[in-house]
Amino acid sequence: MASLKEILLRRPVAATIRLTVPAGAARPAPPVGPALGQYRLNLMAFCKDFNARTQKYKADTPMAVTITAFKDNTFEFTVKSPSVTWYLKKAAGIESGSGRPGHVVASTITLKHVYEIAKVKQSDPYCQYMSLESISKSIIGTANSMGIKVQKELD
């Protein structure tokens, strides 16, 4: 149970904002500007912090960011790695998944691709306590639902 001091030091949350912003390309223009502006948050501070945190990723990599806006016009944010579907599309070299997954195969990838994606996703805050095997199984399920076939090795 939280102590009285912890309860008094908590800041009231105004909103939780979820955005997908390209890595290193946060600008005060849409979609970032209107989303943060309505809660009177400092746009330039967010853009500078976000771009600094995501400079190790390639440009135009879609990063999921969760912003917690507080009532005193301050904010905190967490950056997650790109979605599994984005990684699978890049690994398979396709623009979109199959229109009829299970019937039409859009592309094929190897277990090595799945393992590499799982290693990257393990650094996410929500996956850090999951085993590499369970993350890999989840990625294989996502690939199947996109119409991407997973093989041991490419022929």
C-alpha cells in the first residue's frame, strides 16, 4: 500500500496519449502538434527529447510512443520499438500482408528472421520479462495471420 507521502507527491494525470511517430522526425506539425497542444504541453521539448532518444533507429521507422500528460502541463513518455508487423514486412520485403492469409502466401521468412525480431522486441517494456521462445511464438502467429510462411531455411 502507498504511503501518505507517495500519495501526496503523485501528480494528477490529465491524459494518456498514444502516437506513432517516425524515428528522429518528430516535429510540432500534425500528428504531434494537435495531440500535445490540446493539453498545453511543450511541443519543442517533446520533439527534442523524442528525436534524441530515437536517433539510433533508421529514419522513418514508425515508433510507438505513450505520453502521460499531467495537469501541471508536464509530461513523461515511453518509446516502444516498432511493431512486429513492420519488422515482418521489412524481413519479407513486402508492402502489405496477404489479402487471404492461410490461402495465399505473401512471402516466406526463416526462423533466423523471427529470432532477430524477438531479440529486438525483448527490449520493449512490456516484453522484457517474457522468454525469447514465447516472443518468437507470438511473432510466428502474427506472421501466419499476415500470410507470411515461416520456414527453417530458405530453399
